[in-house]
Amino acid sequence: MNKKYRKAIIAGNWKMNMLSSGVKPFIEELKANMPKSKTCDVVLCTPAVMVANMVKAGKDAKVIAGAQDVSKYEKGAYTGEVSAAQLADIGAKYCIVGHSERRQYHGEDDMLINAKAKALLAAGINPIICVGESLEQREMDLTMEHIAYQVKAALSGIDATALRHCVIAYEPIWAIGTGKTATAAQAQEVCEGIRAVIRKIYGARPARAVSILYGGSMNAKNAFELLGQPDIDGGLIGGASLKPVDFSEIVKATAQDAKE
Ligand code: 13P
């Protein structure tokens, strides 16, 4: 992390877990374990139906509510979809796009992810854009080419002003929900590479200011080392974000000196 130039963010991704009735008790337990002074933004991305509950319960614990997906369309006859304006209306400040589970199970491609990121920006929501390689791609030494393509495609047509509202999350697919974390060196290498891709498109200053998160089996034990890397500005946490004590330990791991 380098808190001098960019915001540290710990974001939970609840995926399709929890119930609305569980939001308030979760936040109460989280609040009891969270440090008093803030060293990062704490975000919880819930299923869309719980965002309003999170906005309400999270207010006093300074937890920011986020969503996990959005429609690329503004409004209209798109049964089952939720628009960016609708998410903004209930108080979502962040929204994940391009998670590998959506790419895999819902056939989302980079063009769609780009359209969704733009829809969010137009509604004033910060997109958390996920990128990551498969194990096969890593073994074939294609990691950085693949990630560079994903980052470029997701940011296509987004100007430097809008980039300030974007967050990138590096989530190697092989590390998601597997208990197999990327080593701090592996994660740092890719996050540094992502910043270099952004630098090439936007220049040094915007690249220095963008928060890049790591996700994939981040937990209370490995968070400190991962977050100690200069280009890892936070985490996108699945499993451990469902446990208030574990999640608060990850938040605490952001209280370390900035590195460059
Ligand atoms: P896990 O932390 O459960 O590996 O999930 C990571 C993730 O997919 C967050 O978006």
C-alpha cells in the first residue's frame, strides 16, 4: 500500500450468501472488532437485495455499501436486471464488475464489462473491475498479456477523470475460494504490471493514484504480508468477509507503513 498517493480499500464480496436479516447483527459484531481510527475504506458488496440494509446498518460503523453486478442498460425492458441508477438510488457507492464467476457462469466478456463499468460511472458508482488469469494461463506464462488485455478492454473509453473513480481488483482464478493464495511476490508482480498498463494509457499521475486490490483466499493470516506490498492497495475478500472477526483483522492489517 502507498497511502500517500492512493486510498487503501478493504472490500468484502459476500457473493450469494447471507440474508437481509443477518446484515445488522453482522455489522454490530464487525463494529465491535474494528479499530477506532480508520486506515482504509471498508466496503461490503452484498447481493442487490441487501444493499439498502447495508446502507442503513453500515452508516454508524462507517461501512460503505456496494453491489456485485449491474446491468449495462440504463433502463427499460430487461427483466431481472438492476440498473446503475437503481443501485445509486438505494445508496450503493461501489459495485464489482467482471468477477471471474460472472465471466465463467454468465459468459460475460470484456466488452460487456467495459459497458457495465461505464454505466456505473455515469450513475456515480465506483466500479471495482476484476481481472485475473486461470491456472493454465499462468502455467503458459500468459498471465501479464491476459491481464493487460482485460485491463485495457475494461477501461476503454474511460477518461482520466473517470479513472479516479475506478478500482482494479487482481483476482487470480486459481486462488479464488481454493485456500491457495498467490504469494505476496506473485500478487505484487501482477499489481505492479497492472499499474504499468494504466501508466501507459493515462500517464504517471493517474496510475499512481489508482487503487489496486488483491483478491483470492485473502484471510486474517496472510493479509498483512500481501498488504505490505507497494502496489497492493487493499483486498477483495470472499470467504473471510462472511466472518466479522476475520474481516476486521484484515481491516487492521491496513494499519502499516506505506511503501513505494
Ligand atoms: P475468496 O476470498 O473466498 O477466495 O474469494 C475471493 C473473491 O472472489 C472475492 O471477489
